[in-house]
Amino acid sequence: MNFDEAIKSHSDWKMKLQRYLSNPDGSINAAQLSQDNLCVLGKWIHGDGKKYSHLDEYQQLLSAHKNFHKSASDIVIRRDRGEDVKADIALSGKSPYATHSSSVISLLMKMRQLCKN
């Protein structure tokens, strides 16, 4: 996977969560979602992406990605409990989800730039 594919695979989660919040059909398991090594990006980070472990940004990515999964899982848990979780609030602005998601993308972009040099 290249950096562009990594960014896309991460960005796709927002659409998945938006769909889930409007129709909580059980298709997302919060316990699995909380694990940062099961998604496509997580498998790359903990697998082939380790070749970038010498970069400070890689270490920051590990943390940001883990925090992203925790915040996404928290949203699913709340929705599964029947809370009225609004996608426009939970997934945007300064929500923990949005903050961590933006960090993941920003770090991947920085890593892509560093690796071009």
C-alpha cells in the first residue's frame, strides 16, 4: 500500500460511520473497531509500514491511529446504546474523532512528503 491508498482507506471510515449512525444495523462491532490493527491501514502500520518506524511521524501515527479507533468505537457504543448521536457533531469539527482522524491523515501526508526526498 502506498501513502495515497493509506489516506483513502482511512478516509473511507468516515463514510462507514456516517452510514452506521443513520442506520445502526450491527454491521460495525465496537470491540473490533477499538483495535487499531484490524483495519486496512492498521494492518499496514503494524506490517509493511514498519519500514518507516525510524520517522518520528510514524511513532506519532501509531498513537493517533490508536486514538482514532478508540474515539470511533466510543461513537458506535453510544449509538448502539440508543443514544441519538448526530453524525455532523460526532464526526466533524473539534470532536475527538475528527481531531484524531485529521491527525492520522496529516501524519500520512507528512510521511509521504518525507519519503519523496
